[in-house]
Amino acid sequence: MGIADQFKDKAQELADQAKQKAGQGRDPAQDRASDARNRDQEHGSDASTGLRDRAQDAKDQARERFDR
């Protein structure tokens, strides 16, 4: 085995280790964000539209109370 082969083997070994560690180190926030995206996709755009409508209603009510 030549020196070049040793470097290739070591480089491949390090790349494999990096891939393993990257998969293990998922952040809980990433998991929650992924879950939220999945829920939005399951419920379609109706869910986000409903949330937007509720937020707009709350904002309108707050303005009305403030203007009194």
C-alpha cells in the first residue's frame, strides 16, 4: 500500500465519521420545526389561513379596545 492509498483511506474514514456524527447531532429545535412543517403539509393551506385569520381578528380587537 502506497502513501497515496493511505491518505485516500484516511480521508474516506474521516468523511464517514463526519456523516455519522452529523446524523446523530440533530438539534431538538430542528426536530420541532420539521414536525411543524409536516403538520402544515398534512392540514394543507387551510391551517395556516385559519391561523392568519385568528391573528388578524386578535389584532383588530386590540385596536378597537385601544381606540375606545
